[in-house]
Amino acid sequence: MVESGKKGGSLITAELSNSYNKDVFAIPGKVNDSKSEGCNYLIKNNKAALVTNADDLLENMGWKEQKKTSIKKQRELFIELTLDEKIIIDILQQQENIGIDELYLKSGLSSSAVASALLTLEMQSVIISLPGKIYKLS
């Protein structure tokens, strides 16, 4: 809510929203302004979350990106690879980042064999999948 009097229609809507357990947000206004009484009332009585900038809204809605703390997992030292997986690894050792289409061409394997090998290698943390169907060694 941006602006509402003490008995404004927005205040009634906010009260109904609260009764349905919906999130209500209000921007505070001047203390002596009659058009801010509704917003200030909701904030004061914890019936609306205080919003002073866009970040407040993003945070309350859970839309703000959280910093990911990745836990590095040690790769197994001796992984048994199939012939198809070895071919994929050899190609990735020659070229840092490679697209899936180029992997099909260079490996000479069927698309299902390449997809299966990539999935297995990714689950074993041997390779990393990047956006755009690009792969690289981890």
C-alpha cells in the first residue's frame, strides 16, 4: 500500500488480505499527513511489512539472490570410466569449454551415448555443465 486514509478502501483490502494470510506491504508516510494514516497504522500494528526501497520488497518476497556457499567435494582419484566417457574426457582435456554439438562431431558417438556419458561424468563431479550446453572439466 502506498497511500491510504484511516478509513480508506485500501485499508479494508489490506485487512482482508491479512485474514487470508496474504503478504501486505506498506510504504510509510508523514506522521501528520491524513493520507498516510492507513499505511502507518498497518506498519505500527505489524499488519504490513515496511517497504522503504525495492530491496525490501525483493527480500520479503524471497526474490533476492542469496550468495551460494559451495562446499567443494573432493573428486575420487581412481574413477572407472567407460570407453565413451574416456573419449569425452580426452576431448575436454584438449579444449577447455566445448559445446554439446561439437562433442557429437569430435567424438563420433551417437547423441544418446554422448548424453549418457555426460550425465554420468557430471554426477561423478568430473565435468561441469555450463549454460548453453557447454561442458568443461571440473
